[in-house]
Amino acid sequence: MLELLGDNSWMAGKVLLATWETIYMVLISTVLSYLAGLPLGIILVTTNENHILENKGLNQVLGSIVNAARSIPFIIFLILLIPFTRFLIGTSIGTVASIVPLTLAAIPFVARIVETSLKEIEQGLIEAAVSMGANARQIIGKVLLPEAMPSLLLGVAITAINLVGYSAMAGIVGGGGLGTLAYYYGYQRYEDTVMWITVIVLIILVQGMQMLGDNLAGKIVNKRR
Amino acid sequence: MIEIKNLSKVYFASGQEVLALDDVSLTVQKGEIFGIIGLSGAGKSTLIRCINMLEKPTRGSIAVDGQEITLLSQHELRLARQKIGMIFQQFNLLSSRTVFDNVLFPLEIAGVPKQEAAKQVQELLELVGLTDKAEMHPAQLSGGQKQRVGIARALANGPKLLLSDEATSALDPQTTRSILELLKDINRRFHLTILLITHDMNVIKKVCDRVAVIDNARIVEAGEVLEVFSNPNTPTSHSFVNAVISREIPGELLHNSVEPSGNSVSKLIRVSFIGPSAGKPLISSMIRRYDLDVNIIYGNIDRIKDTPFGNLTLEILGHPDLLQKALAYLRSQGLEIEVLRNA
């Protein structure tokens, strides 16, 4: 990559910093979105009909909210949230400020992806636990989550990859990271090299995340085989 | 141990009312193995699932060991369920856990201290013969081994009742036999009451003390297994019994008789014997006493749980008076005689 830079070696520092900012934003917002999205996903599954915490009303209300939030395009979500981000962080520009819309946009996504993973678990397993006298907390902690672990980990990878894309969009409105770099230097200053380097770094990042997810999930599946 | 009274269960499926159980009453004694047999859709699965409230009954009462199950609070119900073991057709083992940890699972739920629980798991694995498989995952086991894990898991909290929901239906005949032997052994050793449902009369024949036949949401017949086998009262029970014990005589045999000569007559009879009489040479002593000719048309002997049970179809020829006396003699020896044809 250094040859690509040629006499533009000043870029190396900028690319490295931007890469770090992107990783940082994605990492933090993945963690934060799971803190809220995982419980939401669990509630979405368990309040279903014939599930352990059946509650039709709650299920429908939550489902509609999640759907509504997911139907707003991220770029609009980003702009809509600017006042809220300012209120929360004091500014709407920079890496830390970007974490707010990234996290909020990812929460409903995570909720659905967790729901999908947990839905794959056979009813019989849950029933067996119920027949042993397990309560809802035990069934969630000892049956649903461990049984769905490989699928849940793949979900984390998908979420993080999605957030890489979102973070680039946030970059355009001053969010920092690779998105900002590509926009300011690549687009506004016609530095094609910067554009291409950004693309390559993003590809490597996404590949790495997917491989990590596949690897972890595969390890667990193999152990159970 | 179980006292079911006027139990009904109504489902709503796509706007339609479906009656899954219709006024079912049933008593299961302490320490017995009770079987419920029925075709798929007859309601047997719903019935067994009502006993630990996996299905909520619409009407009626279920008492387990004197405790009315249908009236318990959520918390009380969870405690009651810990004392009712259940095994399943699809085993329902956790793939995320080893064999050891699967058996440990119900003990975790009940909050048994770790060391004590671990010791118990060892004992249970020994009981079902899987000590060497403790660290394996369920996916590495055969069907029979999986069901053994299921049984060990069901026994972990020292239940007073074991519910078996088609536990051998996914297994081959040989494995089925070994699992049934294990259930019989557990029943004897711990005096554990077992309620099982099945569509296979062989299961009833091999392990059950009493049986109930369920058909179209109703119990149509119930009683000692030997009784139901020797004298099925309803068409449903009849067809179940015939599935494992041939009682029907091939049609051509009914007509293929030896021509009676002189003043002798012939009768076609079916002799049913149960228990000790099966071991006695009653037919040969009948022949000697009454000077008869006997033609054995068809015969069959079987065991129901541990009792020999069978029937013989005989054509007997001789003087009419002597024939009558011979039949009376057999009856006096405790055999059941049915005259199929007089000639």
C-alpha cells in the first residue's frame, strides 16, 4: 500500500488514524447496540404466542416500533438525530458524536437479528426445560442463548459490518473515520489515491470481521459435533 | 399417584373448535407402569402433556400424588414439575452441553449445590450405562444413547412420576427393547410410577401393568394389560391387540375340516391360556382322558410383561358326550374356551 502512496506519504498517518476511528466507532456502537438490542430481541421472541413469556400486546407494540425504526434510511436518521446528539454529547461532529446515531440505528437491526437466531431453537428444547420446572430467566440463560450462540455470533459480525457502512455515511456529515477521509480528500480534493486506499481498507476490515465471526461460530459448532 | 377426573381440552385451530380430550377420567396407581395407547391424533399426547401442564386443560382436575396440579401458582407448578420427570420422542437434549452437563441441567434448575449435583450425575450416568460418554456431546451419540441421557436427566431430581412421551417411537426395535428394559428396571428399583404413551402395542405388551386405549379424544377401554389382550372389548382395542398377537384364523382353515365318521362329531375351538396354565400339558392329558383326536390348526404363544399368554386353535373329534366333558375339563383348568365351529 505504501508504493501506492508514492510522494503522498503524508497520507499514511491520516489513513491510519481514520482506520482506527472507524474501528473505534464500530466497536463501541456494536457493543452499545447489543446492550439494548439483545434484550429487545429476547423479548420479541419470548413474548410470541406459545412462548415462555407470551404477551401478544407487548409483542405487537415492540414489533411495530422496531419496524418503524428500521424503515427510516440511515442518512435521514442521522440528520434527524443531530439535535439529540448535540444535547447528549454537546456536538454532532466527530467520532464520539457519531456513536449516538450508529448505536440507535443498530438497535432495531440487532433486535431482529437476535430474534431470528433465537427463533431457530426447537420448541422441544424449551418444552423440556419447562417440564423440568425452569423459569423464564433460566430458559433464556441456559437454553436459548447457549443453543443459539453460533448463530448469534454470526449476527454480531453482520451487525458490525453494517455499522462499517453506516459509519462511512456518518463520515460525510463530519463523523470522522474513513468516511470523512474519503469525502474530504477523495471527493472534494480529487485525490483518487485516497479514495482507493479507503476502499481497500474497508474491504480488508469487512473481510476480517466476517472471518472472525465465521471462525468463532465454526469453533463452537465443531465442538458440539 | 395420578387421579384424572373429567378432563377436557378444547383447542382453537383456524377458528375451529377441536376437542382433543373429551371427559377423560383415569387413575394411575403408585409404582405401576401405565400405558396409554392410541393412533396419532387420538389425544394421547395432549393427555400426557396436561399432567405436567405443558398443556392447560379446559375443564377437569388432575391430582398428582394428592396435589391438584391445575390450581397451582406459577412458582408452585415449577416446584411440582421438578418432581415429575419427562422423556421425549425427539430426546430434546441441549446440543450446547455435554452428556454430563445435560444431566446436570435439571439439578442446576433446582438449585442443588454443585458438588452434590456432580456426584448425583455420576451415579445417574452409571445407572444408564453412559459413564464413558460423560464428556461427549449429544450429536456424537446414537438414538438409544440419547434416550438414556434423557432418562438420566429425567431422574435427576428424584421424581415420583416419570412421563414418557413416545420415548421409543424414534428408535429401532432392538434399541426400543433395551430402553424398555431400562424403564422396567428403574420402575422396579425405585418403585417409580411410569405413565407412557405410545402407538405401539409391543411397548404395552413388554412393560405395562395396565393400559388405557384412547380413541377420538375418549378413553374407550382401560384395565389390566392381560385382560385387555385376552378380551379386547372395542374395535380399536381389537385392532391394537391383533397388531401384536394373531388371533384371527386364516379363513381357509375354518373350512378345511376332517370328515367326521360314525357317531363322532368335530368342533373347532380356540383355547386361550394365561400364566401358569400355559406351562401344563393340558391338551395331551385331555386327549388321553377322553379318547379324542386333535388336529392343531393354529397356535401362538407370547409374553405379556412377564406372563406367558397364548392361544391354540384346535379341531377336536370324538363322541359328542366326551367332547362336552373335555371342554368342561379344560375350563376347569382355568383355560378360556371359545367354540368357533360346531359340526
